[in-house]
Amino acid sequence: MSVRSSIRRVLASTIGEQRVRRLGDVEWQARQQVASRVEPSDERTRVAAPGDGAAAERKARRARRAARRRRKLRESVAASEAAFNFEAPTMSRHDLLAALHANLAPRTYLEIGVRDGRSLTLSRATTIGVDPAFEVTSPVACDLRLVKATSDEFFAAADAREHFAGLPVDLAFIDGLHHAEFAYRDFFNTEAWCGPASVIVLDDVMPRTADEASRAGGDGVQAGDVFKAVEIIRERRPDLTVIPVNTRRTGMLVVLGVDPTSTVLRDRYDEVVARLESDDPQSVPDHVLRRTGAVDAAALAASPIWARLLELRDRGADRADVAAAIAEIGGPVTPRS
Ligand SMILES: C[S@@+](CC[C@H](N)C(=O)[O-])C[C@H]1O[C@@H](n2cnc3c(N)ncnc32)[C@H](O)[C@@H]1O
């Protein structure tokens, strides 16, 4: 048993387990804030290597920086494990996504943030993948349009939806730039393309530490501050069914009961943009760190809701029918507080 664990046991027997966990959280957040001041991110380091090899050199340096960040993050997460206070996840994000593909048999799939194609490889639907810097190495087995652009550029293009031939997006996975304002825009732009029975999934909504939530690491290596977009979506759109899911490593959000006609998030963007863009260090709420109310991924994957949504989609049901099905089925589909 480590020294840390021994101290933790002694403390727990005197002041109680709950207080020890809180102490762990406070200590961890304080350490992260100090660390980010002592050793600021080298994200903005400019590389001025002239000549033919400059691009390759820049790429190699970016890869080295990302590897350093990953190593640092692994160490920091391991060091703070004692402070985590949530059940061990039963599925990874790709496991849950695979289950949604299998259960929903989407006709169309939109993926924002493709990278090497490990999530794209799960799709058998007519698919659009969007990423300004994809390097797909996984096998792809779907009718695919791969768009090399940022999501904002993509949604602004006149022919963006053409590949779906008039169908709504049945399933969407938002996993692009992990900055809150980008995830928020990706969400409302995607919702506008949905039908009442569509499902939108956001990745990385439950960072485990303030460091993991940093915007400096929000380019895909870390969770970033997407959790702030979720807070605002919840506040502004109580009509949505928003289900946080305890997936490995940094949690997902599954959204049901979407409304493609709603303009609430888009119209009032200027009122929330300062909150979305707030600087590091991020203040991650306790309920996010503890995954309060997050449902078990395997239980959600096994819910009868997916068969019902498929049936509702096929008969062109409306939002009221979807809401009734969600209320009737309950279980992990009904968000807990
Ligand atoms: C976490 S990776 C995606 C991983 C992939 N979905 C998976 O699960 O295998 C995030 C990707 O988002 C891309 N990205 C960065 N900025 C973006 C933007 N503005 N719009 C869309 N994608 C973006 C990055 O190039 C990166 O490949």
C-alpha cells in the first residue's frame, strides 16, 4: 500500500471518507493551478525552421508536444486517482458509439472530428466526416463524404448536406475542437439537420481534473472545456433530454428529443460566448468531477429506447411521440440529478 493510501485510510477513519474525497479534490485543483503557472503550456511556441524541411519539422515538434502533454496528463491523472469519486466505466466511448450504431441502424451519420478514423470505422450509414486535418488510417466501410474543413466552414457551405440526399441526420458524433464555443456551435448546427428521433452524442464532457479540462489541451489530446457547453445547453434547453454517460475516459453526453426548429442556442449566442470562452485554469464543477447523475454506459446501451426511436423514426413520428416514449421507458434514459 502506498504512503498516500495509508494516510488516506487513517484520515478516513477520523474525518470520514466523504471529507477525504473533498480534500483530495481541493488539493488536486490547487496543484493544477500552481503547475499551470509554474510551467505554462508551450502550445503557442512558434517554430521558425526555414527551408524544405520546415513543415516536417513543425509536424514533428507538434507530435512531440502532444506526446509530452499526454505523458504529463497520464501522470497527473494517475497521481489524482485517489480523488476520483465515480464508478469504473463499463464502456469506452467507441464501445458506446458502436452500440448506438448497432441499435439505431442510422441511415445517416455525421461525425465532427475524424482524426485517424477510429470512430468513423464504426459507421455503415451514409456518412459525412468533417475534420480540417484528418489522417484516416482505419478501414472505412460506409458511403462516405470526407470534408477537409473546420466544422464552421462545413456548416456554412451551400452544398454541405447534399450527401444525405434530403434525409435528416439520424446519428451525430461531435468530437472536433474541444473548446466549449466550438462544441456549442457544432451542437446547434447539427440539431438543425436532425429529425425528432435523431440522437446527438458529444464526447469529452466529463474531464477528471482541471488540467484535463484546459483549453490549451483542447485540440483533441485532452477533454478541453466542452463541459461548459453542456451546462449552457442544459440551462437554455430544458426541453431536451440530456443524458451524461460514464464512459472511459472522459465521459459522453447523449441528447434525445431534439428540435431542428429551435433557434434558442443560435439566437442568444452573444449572451453566453464569454462564459464559453473563459480562460484557463478551468473551474470544473464538483458534479462534473464526480460524474453525479451520469448513467452507466452498458445500461444505457441495453435500454429499449433505441428500438422505440428506430420505430418512431421509420413511421415519421413527431417530437411529442418521442417525448412520450422517453417518459414511458425511463431507466437510464431519464436523466438523474
Ligand atoms: C479527438 S479527435 C477525433 C477523434 C475521433 N472522433 C475518434 O473518436 O476516433 C479531434 C479531431 O478534431 C479535429 N478538429 C480540430 N478542430 C476542428 C474543427 N474546428 N472542426 C472539426 N474538426 C476539428 C482535429 O483535427 C482532430 O482530428
